[in-house]
Amino acid sequence: MYHVNKQGYYGEFGGAYIPEMLYPNVEKLRQEYLKIMGEESFIKQFNQLLKDYVGRPSPLYFAKGLSKKHGTKVYLKREDLNHTGAHKINNTIGQILLAKRLGKTRIIAETGAGQHGVATATVCALADIQCVVYMGEIDIQRQAPNVARMKMLGAEVRPALSGSRTLKDATNEAIRDWINNPVDTHYIIGSAIGPHPYPDMVTRFQSVISEEIKWQLQEKEGRDYPDYVVACIGGGSNAAGTYYHFLDNEKVNIIAVEAAGKGIQSGESAATSQLGKEGIIHGCKTLLMQTQDGQITEPYSISAGLDYPGVGPMHAHLYRSKRGTFYSATDEQAMKAGLELCKTEGIIPAIESSHALAIFEHTTFKEDDIVVISLSGRGDKDLDTYIRYFDL
Amino acid sequence: MNRINRKLEASNKLLSIYFTAGYPDLENTVPIIEQLEKSGVDMLEIGLPFSDPLADGPTIQASSTKALKNGMSSEKLFEQLKNIRKTVEIPLIIMGYFNPILQYGVEKFCQKCQEIGIDGLIIPDLPVDVYHQEYQEVFEKYNLINIFLITPQTSKERIELIDSVSKGFIYMVSSASVTGAKNTFGDAQTDYFKKVEAMNLKAPQIVGFGISNKETFESATEYTKGAIIGSAFIKVVTEKGISGIDPFVKSILS
Ligand SMILES: Cc1ncc(COP(=O)(O)O)c(C=O)c1O
């Protein structure tokens, strides 16, 4: 009910609203992705790389300090400990293996903060395949260390100069590149967005997160599901992976935290489910922030990874069907929650993940509730922002 | 009979021009249309600007951004075109991305188009399958022809499917690329034009993307019903304004 259907929809959301120029590539992917992902050699190679290269399984850490403070049982799913520092690499490992099997010799990707760009550049170096990453000109200025990382890894970083010169424009440029290079190129989308089959494919690669949570909880708590799963949502890939194996288990409450930026009503926000309306963005029918005339608007969040005007179609459906409960955290609430994690647990989180941690500002849990929070990434990339924000 | 069909029956080597509504100035839309007809253009694609035009190259992107800044919108365009059929007879097609149309309301949009005398729509990100299942009835209710694209990568089967749904012409994208002007066509393009010609499709083909001058217009129309000029025309109005239109059209048609 909450998974994608044969036509590529989650309820009324999803589909593939793409120009004809992209049809052959997207259609080929649609026909092949499940077949390839089901091949024994693929599964073996994927799992091996997740283990030896990414460092999986990522720990499920019982956060004693946080638990005590908030009077409940808090577990953190430590995606921050993955190679390259976030969950993004689960997807890029999967997609690079798939691209190779499709006979592609060139990879393109979009990136906002640079996390997905770095994760893509990394797997391209690993697979010895050419890599071009599109990044908004403004983001290139904001995220210099990640630009340097991508370059060191051998990727070419191309500035997106159109529109507002941020993530949505980088995505447009990547799509245009794919239109111009339909034969040799595979586009590695970085979140659970885009035309079908991308949202489902990315979700499946990220679903290793909830697969591990299940057996890890079984070991620690004697049952293989929590009462709550909590994740931040930009496009929704870490959230989709965290929810995946619990979608049909109604005992598990699904909680999403979006970025409210300077406040939902401030005009500077990225809380898509609340501010968005149904429409089409990057080939997908979903909720997105737009003007009355249907022009896509610019989101804002202190965290570059949540700065996307749309949301993956699975999440639009979870929102509409009320299977998921959606909250949003302001910049201030997220930064405070991030700092709290540093002080109580000795972990510096990515600002994206801090939004999930800000859940305690919005709701309370019972003492014996098991609350699993996706700690999607680490804070190294955000040090500049932390320094400026807290005047360190 | 729809004006597009009449035009397709009546003539060959059709010259069609794409321009962005509300560009360079908001109120240029109608004067540009009138001038293009006067200069001898056969058909027009009126671009409804979108914030995120995925299939367009830098020239049309920039014109869209400017047009939106000028205040162009669906509502505004309909208002500007209210009396267009009092002065203009050639087929008029609106070309726009799907999201603004969806927000306006697909049926309301179609109804408005019919009221004004718009003959067809080109919506690059509305795939033929979705159109066929969800929107064909509405389009036909308002006597609007929806135009589909094919590219050199489109399979024979899919071209046949598109042909079967097409009521006007097929928009043949000249090469694997976003919109943008090219100066010449290579053998690959000519082979593709010939290959499609040999399929003897029901719907005539008009070539677009990369047509910029007499040479590319001539080589495209050797095997097809006509050609569409977009980016190269936008450059002309950007540099020379409305007074640049007549000499440009004459240079193609002479
Ligand atoms: C650490 C981290 N978490 C979350 C996100 C948001 O992406 P998604 O919603 O796809 O998980 C990003 C994106 O850059 C990220 O770097």
C-alpha cells in the first residue's frame, strides 16, 4: 500500500513526466533495475562493497544521554559513520554497479551541499569511470571543501549558472546533460526523487538502513521493530531507507522532519509537505513549493541538503495518506538539537540530521517507547556553518 | 477543421517560429505574432515561460527567466491573446511545461485556449502515455491538437505509437540535445530524417531544435513538412528587437 505500484506511483504521486528525449534511458532503467538488482552477482558485489568499503553495518547506538534527557529510549542509526560521512554512499554504490551493467561509461550527478557529489565522485573513482557533477554556482561558493574533495577524487565539477544557481538548477543541468548524452551516460540521482523508477530504486538501495535496524533491534530489544522511526527529509532518501521495512507495520509510527528554515510562514522555508502543492518537478508528480502560476520557488534552509523545493513521491503519499506524521524544525531548533547531541553524546551531526534530532521540540515519547532516529550524516562538512552560527 | 491541419494540407516547407511570450518586453507578445505573420511565417509556437525548462538550452532558458521577471504568466498570456484572432490567421500553438498548465487547471487551460483561438499545444514533459490515458479527451473536447516529440533515439515502435495518437504533426527533434542553434546538420541528422520519412507515417513531420538559418532550414525541409526555429529567433529579437524580425524571416524564406 505504501510501496510503489507497477505504474510507478505511490498513491497519486510519482510517475515519469519526462521529455521524450529522456524516454529511452528512463524506460531502459525501468525495465532493467529490478532484474539487475535481483541478480546474485549484483547482490554479492553490492553487499561486499557496503561491508568492506562503506563500513556497514552501521551501528545502532543506544544514546544513553539523550534517552535520559528526554525520558525515552533513543537509538541512533549511525549513517554518519559510513565512508564519505553520510547515507548517500549506499545509493551511489548501488547505482554505479547498475550503470556498469547497463554498459554506461560516463556518470553525471547533481549536488547541493556536495555530499551526494562526493559520494558519486568516490564510487566513480572506485569504478574508474568518468564523472561530472553539477552544482549551483552559489553552492560552489558555500561548500568549498566538498568541491575540493570531488576534484581530488577526479570528478569535474560544473557550475549550474541558470535560475537561482542552487540544487534545483544543478538538477536541471544534470537532466539537460543526460538529454545531450543519451547513449553513454547514466544519471545518478542523489535522493528519492525524479521520474520512476528513480524514487523506488534509490529507496531500495537505501533500504539497507531499515534492514539492519530490524536485526539490530532484535539483538538489543528482543523485537525487530521500534515504536517510532524518525528521519529528516530533503528529497527523502535517508528517510525512505529508514522507513522502508516498516512501511506496512502499522505498529511503527513514521515521523518525518522537514526544514522550516526561518519559520514556515517566513517565506524562507523548505517545509515542502506543508507549503507545497501537488505538481510536477524533475519528472515526478509530488508536492512542491510553487507560485500560484506553477513556477517552482526557491526553498531556504540553513542546511544545504534539505534545500529542495520538492519531496520524494513516497513521502508525499505518506503525508497525504497520514501514514507518516510530518513536523518541521527551524534553523534555530535544528542547530540547538545538533549542539545538544555534541554535548550529551560526543557526536557532531550533519545539520540535516540535526533536524531529525529536533523532534524532541515537537513531541514527547513514553518512557518505554523505542525511538530510532536516522543520524544521516556527520557534521564535518558543516563546521563553517557551526562556527558562524555559534560564533565559535 | 483545425487551422494546423489546414496548413499542413495546403503547403510544404513550412516555416514555424518559436518565441517566448513576454520577451524581451512583457507587451511584445502580440506585436511579435503580428509581425511574424506579416513576414510570411506559416505557424507559431508561443512559449509559455517556466522557471525550470528542462529541455531547453541557455538561450530559451534566459528568455524564460526574463519573461517571468517581466510578469508573464498563464493568466497574463491569455489576457494578451484575447483579441489575437481579430488580426492573425496562421495556426497558433502554445508550448509550455506541464506544471503551470496543471496549476491553471488542465480543462480550464484548454477551454481558454479554444476561446482565444489557439489550435494546439506542445508540452514536452507530458508523455504520450499519460496524455492518452488522462488528457486526450479534454484536449479533443476543446478541439486542441497535442503535438508530440520524437528524437533520433526514439524506437520504431514508439514512433508508431506516437503517430497513432497524433492528430496534427510530429515534432521531430533534430538531434540528441536540448534546444539551441546549430549552423549545419551532419549525416547523422540527414539519415534520421530519411529514416523517418521512409516510415510513411500518418502525421507529417516538422523538424525542430538546431534550425538557425537558411542552410539548416533547407536541409531539414528536404525530407520533412517543415521546420521550427527557436533559439536563433530569440537571439534576433534580443539583439535587434521587433525590427529585426522581417529581415531574419526573409533571409530564411528568400
Ligand atoms: C547528511 C544528510 N542528510 C540528509 C540529506 C537529505 O537528503 P535525503 O532527504 O535524500 O536523505 C543530505 C543531503 O545532502 C545529507 O547530506
